[in-house]
Amino acid sequence: MTCTIPEVTPTSPKDDINRAILEVSEDSIKGFSAKPFAEIAKRSGIPYDVVIERIKAMLTNGVVRRVRQTLLATNLAQGALIAWKITPDKLEAAFELLSKQDPFSGHVVIRNSEFGVTAWPLWTTIKVPTGFSLEKHCDWIRDQIGAEKYRIMPTIRQFVLGVGHMRRKGMEVGAKSDAPAMDMVPAIVALDDRDWNVLVALKRDLAVDEVGDDVWDKRAKEAGVPVDEFLEVAKSLDERGVIGRFSTFLEHTKPVGDASERLSSFNGLFHWAVPKGKEIEAGREIGRYRILTHCYWRDGGPELNDVNIFAVAHGETKEQVIEHKAAIDQFLIDSGIGLNYTNVYWGGRAEIKPSEIAPAVYREWATQRGLL
């Protein structure tokens, strides 16, 4: 009698089929798609059934940490990058609170400056729905975590917003697009109750059993509308500029399974202070560099050395990330744009989660904490 060992579906991002899927599914499905997995299959050249099997397996195994429809949250809520001035003895407790008790904080990262110890070791993103106070929210956090102060840095211009860790692995230093990046200005879009009902159902992470055909049927039922109406509203939201992309988010900040499977051991938040008046030119040129996953014009103020261009890059080694940044630094010098200051804040402990942006959720949360 022979025993057949069941085949195990490969979940490594290094697997050729998985890599082909992920290079598409991370950040290539822009806007809203009624059939997102069919679109991934078409663009990757991988059969549909295999795409479904592999994404389910990677999601179950934790290689993919979430699958969801993303939003352009800067067009839905007041958002900002926040730097927190806080002493080392309070840092871990602050991280725990922001990670677990504030659904409106998205990225929560402990960072160390390339130049040594920093008084600003905690960096977060926060979204507060229109009609509520971002400052009041930050005041509450400051008092809860015992921070000395905070710096709110809203987006003035957005140049790059993507993921694409698989496409960036092994990327040539200095690789860039032929044309400068576009500069996008955040603009809050007003939504009615039906829009919000659809949006709230649309944006939540997909469960493993939702990966497949008719992915939006269950969400339409949750929103209390027929599927056709749900799809119509979703397309309308896309046309109004509040839909980002359909994405599989890889776990890139924590080890999963074999430690060698970690996608990027180092991520750097790049700081540049370019001469005033050259922020858009600098941002569009910096945004051409393909290694960057994010690039924004924000105002760091004098306490953060008047930094005005922020960007993020990920790599497997610190040296690799530094090489990519050095290419950008040299370009700023050679092009005549100029550079008054630069730094790297290296990512340490991190929790990456979608920021809640629904007004009804915020109202309930804030009321319970005495903010309203």
C-alpha cells in the first residue's frame, strides 16, 4: 500500500508563479475593478484558478498580510504624517497605544536617525474625517502617551504612492521613469450616506473565502444595496478620485515562516530640505526614481531642519537603500535644484494598518473618549 503525500501550494514570494502574480497584484490594478482577480490573471499571464489558489494560500500563510480595495484617503479625510517628540522610556508604551487603541493611526513606526539619537523617534500617519479636529486628536494622543510635543505635516503635494516591493527587488541603482512624476493636490470629496455605506463595505480587508468570483456580492449585501447599484456607486467613487487600487499587501516588516522570506529588512524615510520655491520641481524629479514607494511635499518646520520633501524606500540591505538615496542626492546637486539638508530615518518596530476614515466611526470613538 502506497501513501500519497498531498501537494502543498507554494507560498514563497520567491516562487516564480507567485512572483508573477505579486508583481501585478501589489499595485498595478489602479482604481476600481468589478473583477479584480480576473484582471490580475490577465495581466500576469497566470491562469485564473492558479491566481486564486496562490493568493488564498499566501493570505492564509501570512505572506500576504491583507487583500483589499484601497482608497485615496487624502481625498476623504484630513491626513498628515506626525512626528512625536517623546523620551525613550515612554516609546514602547506609546507604540502599543497607537497600534491598538487608535484606529485612525495607520503607519506606526519607531525610527532612528542616520545621525544618531533623535528626539523624534515615533512617526505615524493619522486620518481624521472632515468636520473633526486633527489637532484635538493629536492633543489627546500626546496626553495619553506623555509626548513632549508633536509636528503635524499634512500633504501639500503628492508625487508617488505605490507599493511594488516585488518589482523593486534587485532594481538598478538610479533607475527612473522617462518623465517627471505628477504632483497631485489633496482635495476633500463630499460623500452622501449611500456613498459612505458602499465605501465602508468596499474598503474592508477580504477574508480568505472572499478571494474569488463575485468578490463584491457579499459587500453589496452588507451595504444594503443590489450588486449592480454597489458596482455603479463604486465606479462613481473611482471617477470622483477617492479610489486607490486593488492590492495584495505583502508582509514586509515582520518575518513570516523562514526568516529568509522577509522582503525588505530595511526601510528608510528620506528627508530633504530643498530651497524654498523649488519643492514641486524637486518632488517631481525625485518622484521619477522607481525605488520610491512614497514621495510627498510636507513642511517639517525648523525643529526638523526645514525638511520639505519626504520619501520612502525599501531594500534588503542598508547599503542598498543608501546607494539609491545617494543617486537622488547627487541628482539634486548636479541638476542645480540644490540641497540644504538631508537625513534618513530608519524604520524599526512597525505596525502598518489601514486608517479608519468613516465619520460615524470617528464620532462614536471620539465621544467615548471625551473628545466631542
